[in-house]
Amino acid sequence: MANLNEKVDELKKQMILETASEYFKTLGYGKTQIDKISKDLNIGVGTIYGYFKSKEGLFIAWLQNIINNVYEQMKEGCDKVSDPVEKLAVVIDYKVNYFEKNRVTVKSYMENNQLFLRGISRRKEHPMAIIHEFCADIIKEIKPMIDNEAYLLANIFDGIINTYIECSFEDENLFGKKDEILERFLRLADIR
């Protein structure tokens, strides 16, 4: 059983993440300031850095919570279809919908971090690892292959979606591009 200090720490982290969420959603990554979050919570800036190490660490922790929630919804959506290609379409749908709902936040972070999460390990520590592994399993349903090969293709699939997102910053509607994204990946991966 967790002791009281661990529960208090977890509660503090959740409060910081919830407050940061409002800033990231409304101001974007670039304009969010840690000192404003600390003032809202009446805690020291050092407390936030003690939990998250940096503004990017806080953003990635916040993003990880969102990714975990989207992953659960995505799994439910994919459970409703049997064709693996349709499952990839569901993945595109969820990612595009998230971007459209959070355009300011994602655009701001991608503009401030030109490598957009590429500096993080590609496996367990990466916020998208859970979704990459999920997509790798779907890709193996389309064409059997070894795990590393499927995981590489899942990263390429995610990269194609991210590229479309980055290219759509100037108010282009991504919803009309979903079929194009899927076709481009299937052709590139040559897995049909």
C-alpha cells in the first residue's frame, strides 16, 4: 500500500498537469510559463521542476496522459472493425481529430521543437510508444513480419501523419486528407 507521501506527490503531480493543461490548450507550448502555473497553484517553481525537470518534461507528461486516453479510445474504435486497413484508418481518424481539436497547442509545440519528439528514445520512454506498438500489431495483421520491421513501419506511418499535420498549419482541413494519408502509407510500405 502506498504511503501518504506518495499519494500527496501523485496528487500534486495531477494538479500541476491539470493546471498546465489549461495553459497548453489556450496559449500553446511557446507562451505557457511555468511561473504562472506555480502562482495559480500557490507552489514554488522548483516544485514543478522537481516533478517534471523542465517545461518540455511537463509538456511530455501532459501529452502522455492524452496519448494514453486516445489510445484507449482508439482501441475501442478498432475493436469495432475487423479489416486491419480500416483499423489504420481509425488510427488516422483519432490522430487527425486530436490535432484539429488542439491545433494551437500542437502547432506551438511543433514550431518550438523542430524535431517534435524525435530526441526521445523510440521505444518504451517515447510518449507514442504505446500507439506505435498498437499500429505495429495492426500492420502485422496486414502482412506478417518480424516485430522490429512492423515497429519501424508504425513509426513511418506516424511520421506520415505528422508530416500532413505539419503541412496543414495554415488552416488546411486535414479531415479531407485521411484517405490520402492511408493510401500514401500503404503504397510506401508496400504491404497490401
